[in-house]
Amino acid sequence: MPGASAPADPEADEPESPAVDAPSGERSASASRAEGSAAALTSRRIDDARRADASSAPSSSFAVSLLSEFVRLGVRDVVLSPGSRSQALALAAAALEQREALRLHVRIDERAAGFLALGLAMESRSPVPVITTSGTAVANLHPALLEARHAGVPLIALTADRPAELRGIRSNQTTDQVGIFGTAVVAAWNLDAPVGAPGETDAAGALARELVAASAGGPVHGNLAFTEPLSSAIDADAIELDDLGLPPVDAGVSVHARSTEAAAASGAASIATIAPALGTIVVAGHRAGPVAEAVAHALHAPLVAEIASGAHFGRNLVLAYRRLLQSAEFGGAVRRVIVFGHPTLSREVPALIAREDVETIVVRSPGVDDYNPGRRVSSFVDAVEVVDSSSEDDAAALAADVRQLRRWTAEWVHAGRELAAADAADSAVAAPDVDASRSYDRLDRARFARAELAAVRRPLTRRLVAELVWAATWPHDRLVLGASRLIRVADEVVPGKKLVVHSNRGLAGIDGTIATGIGVALAVEAAGGRGTTRVLLGDLAMLHDAGSLLFGEGERRPRVQLIVGNDGGGTIFDGLEVAASADRSAFDRVLYTPQRVDLAALAAAYGWQHRTARTYGELEQALTAPERLSIIEVPLER
């Protein structure tokens, strides 16, 4: 197709051409001064567009070919926000939805649309196109694309644009969209408007293939110009779908840290062979995946696994790891660290890696940069392979080494559990006295009843909220954690359990948390899942993304619970150094940012159920309620 470039050069100069308002054809004063071939080219393009039969607009033919090829490649979800310039893409998506070839999600806010697509892609591990019109609509995708870039999530931004002759002359709703996302995308394409030339529909299919292939490394951008007529009627039944049937695209290896087998299969050369040794720990950061737990198990090493790592389980898991890393007995004894994923929830992990007496091996994960605190990382590899250091005929020595390693790990695990249990003394609810409940003694049963009543009436703390949400969530459910104090509390204390946990920790922003969670929930149910997606977030993250509570008319409502820890503002800042040095009133005004919003009224406005949970029993009951869309508000002390 004429004008196609892949990837596009953001510095490429646009040809000078006269300004033409496409519907009216009236030329501006600056346009009247244009001369030469640029004017002739523009005139031919406009004439071609005007002569185009409205029943077969090139824009619609191109859009149908593009989206049909996406579907053939296994793309199953498309998100869009409405707009005039993108109407051909939107109507093509609607036609394919009528054919049940894809699931269409419509959002009026492009920022919410971007994060919805992010959640769909995170859970499905498949690229998800998100469609916008031109102008500021495009810029609203930037936050979601940045998160996707830093987390290695496959997104495809399809942005409609004005044709070249309308750029650079202050035409309405026109800006420079070429290269607008910069390094937030791994590749970008800029295409001229289709005008009905031979080969344009083939070029659309080729573009779809290139976008899907490139998205394995992260988000990509297709900037697509459209000229009049912007669309034509589409006969959904006439769309050729004979070649469909490919399974959904799986970007699996690009999403999680690679195993040895995956690295070898992809031709990766850097596979580190590691022998078990005292002083070794395994750190699993965001999206590390279960391979981190497997390596820790093979090394007989303590596992420091963040809650959103995908490795927060197993007998080597260490709770309360931040305090252990601060101690001379444990943190001071570390001599080697194996890192998977992107650690973001503590200062202790980067401080440990920055020490001169610690060797650090980082297994590369998708994202912009390699994880390298203090620029002290010893080596970066694509995978690790655990090998025995003892000779095969020295079985006794090997057994002794293993016993010593297991003792080392057991000390970490035991110490972490003791710290977590000590903290629980004034927070968690004690296990019920089962013997008393079964006793024939009336006094024993009365004591049991009083204890149970006291338990369910226990006021909620952040720890209790984290523990109850964690306990209520099972492998068929999903947990989405917002950027707030609650994720750090949960990371410190919840026991190991093999759950799928999502969190936007690529850049760790509070924006888009609700949209991301809804995207996750929709992807789960599309795959046949029947569980609940629980989103645990703070009140500011809730309010920041409140617009994402709105669904497109007639669209499926998945089973989602938003558990909102409402402490009236950004209490996460209370734990930072600035809280001790800043003027209190100024601190509250510009950092804590207090808010008083009626969440019940907000929920009702968007058609969500609302419950308030102030006690252990109320939250436990709310978490098992059958509503499909519910907001559970938990008032908390600052």
C-alpha cells in the first residue's frame, strides 16, 4: 500500500501539501499558495476519494481486511472508543462481533479503554487491539502503553489519523501522531490513507501479521490515516472467515521469566548453570512466574517472592522478608542472589543487590531495561539451570551439603513465620476452638460462642483485610492488587498459595486499576472461568479510575469485587521520610490529599452494588456475596 512504513520513522518529514477540508473541499489561504507535484498529488487523492462508491469505501475495505486478519491470527478481543475518524475500524469490529468472530468492548474514555485492553492481554496472554480516533484521544492511551512496555504486555494501539495533506496546517483535531508514543512502544507503523489502489487490502493483512508478531515483545502502534469517505455499509455476512480457527495468540514466553527449556527453544545463548550453595537466595519480582519457585526448590534456597510474582507459594517461601533482609543474621549472610521478574515492593531487595559482597544474577524479563540496582548486577542471563556441584561418587558429601542447605532455608522460613505470627497477635483472628464447639459441657460451648461472636465483631485492620481477601481467593479466582499500602501489607504477611495475581507494577501507578481488573475478569470468563476477580485497592486509586465503572450498553458484566480500603486519602505517604520533615498541613494538602466521597452513591450511579464492611464478619460475608458487580467499602484508620 502506498506510504506504508514499518516501523515508522518519527523524524520523517511530511510532504508539504495544500490544506483541504475533506467534506467541503474549501481551500485555505495557505493552501492556495501551494504549488507543484504535492498539490497535484493531493488533488488526485481527493478526487479519488470523492468518486469512491459509498457502498465500498476504501477505508472500510481496509478496516475489514485488517481486523479479519487479526481474528484469523487468533486475536479474540478488541477494545475501542468512539470517534469519527476511526469509524471504519469501529464498524468493522462491530460487524465481526455480529459474526461472533471477536468480543468487542466499547469505552467512552480512551484511558480506560487502554487499561481494559491491558487487563485483557495480561490474563489472556494474547495481544489486544485498542482503537481510537485522532487528536487527544491518542494521547490518552499513553499511560496504559507505558505500563505495558515496562511489564512486557502485548498491546496493539490502532489510532486513526488525518491524511497527510491535513497535517501541519492546524486542521481541526489534527496533531503529529507519527511516533507519538516514542519508546513506550517496541515498534510503530505509519500508513497513508487507503484510496482504493490495488493491493491495499493485502497490505492491511500484512500489517496485522506484523503487528501481532512484534507485540510479542510489548506494545506496538499502528497509526492509520483515513480520508473521505470515512466508511461505508458493511455486510457482516459477506465477510470471509473461512480461514479462521487458529487458537488465541499466546505470548507466554514474553510474559513470564523463561525456563531453561523455553530459552533453549528460542535460541537464547545465555543460560547460567548454578550449583546450590550456602548464602544463596532467590528473589521473585513482578511477573516472575512459577519458574522462580522451581529454581529455589532445586537450589534448596530461601524464596523471597513478592505477592504479584506468580511464585508466592512453596515450602521455601519466606514471609516478612523485608525485616529479615535488614538483619545481620539473615540479610548479612547473603552472598548470592538469583532474581526473576521485576522486584518493586521493597527497598531492602535493591539495597541487598547493591552490596559489594553480593553476587547477583538477573534472569532477563520483558520490559524497557534490565533490573540493575546500583548497577551492581554481576550477570544477566536468559535462564538458569541448577546443577549438582558434588561428584556422582561422593553421595555422602552431597547428602551433607543438602542437609546444610535445607537447614539454612528452614531458618529463614521459620524466622519469617515467627515475625508474621508476632505481628498477628493484635490483628488476626485466632483459629476457632473446635474441641470446645463439640464439647458436651455447656460452659465450654458458651465460651466458644462468645469467642466466635467476638471474632466476627473484630474491627478491620489493613492486615485483616489483606488476609481475608487472600483467604477468600482460590486458584479459579483472580486477584488484582492496586498500588496502595494494602499490597505491601499483603506482600509481607499472607501465606503461600498458588494463585494468579495481577498488578500494574511495570511503573506502579495508581491509574487504570479498575479497568485492568475488569479486563482480567472478562478474559477469565471468556476462557470459561467461573471464579470471582477481586480488586484490592485504596480509595484514591478507586476515585482515579471511577470512570471505568461504566460498561458499554448491552456488554457482559463479569463477576468483579472491588475491595476499597478507604482511609480518606493517600496514607502510603505517611510511611515515607517526608512525613517527618514536612509541615503537617502542607503534607496533608499536597500528598495525603484527603477526600470525602460517597462511594455508595457513586456505585449506584454506575449500576454497581455497594456494601460497607467494618468488621471481620461483615467483610467475610461480603466476599461471598453473589453480586456480579460489587464495591465493598472498608473504612480504615489513617
